[in-house]
Amino acid sequence: MVNTLSEQNLAKTLEQAIVEAIAEAREACDLNGSNSSACAVAWDIVEELQAEKSHRLHSTKTRTYLENYCQDHPEADECRIYDV
């Protein structure tokens, strides 16, 4: 399994932070107006959190069947690595 329990918890925490940031951004825009700097900053925070979430999703590398096999059987001929 590629994702560990801590990575799954981090993803849930990040998703919760995004939901909270969206709520705060909406509130900031309602209180200060949609053209205010507070509104812009709040939505910038949302954008940064979403970018981090996207980055984490794309940086998770899935292993191939051969990589899984070689992890379990490093002595197999198929898993040998030669220095040239």
C-alpha cells in the first residue's frame, strides 16, 4: 500500500483546512466586500491550500508490478541492477 496512515490523515487534515479556509474567505468577503484586500488574501490562502493538495496527489508515485516484485524478491534475476 503506497499511502501510509499518516499520509491519509494529512490528506484529511488538508481537506478540512481547505473547507475551513473557504468558509473564512466567504465571511471575509461578506464583511469587507468582494474587492477588499482581506477578501483577496483569504482566497489566496484557499488557492495555496488547494495547490498543496494537488501537489501531494501528483507527487505520490505508484509502483509498478516489477517494483513490487523486486521489493519482495530482491535476489531475483529480473531485479538485478548492473553498473556499467
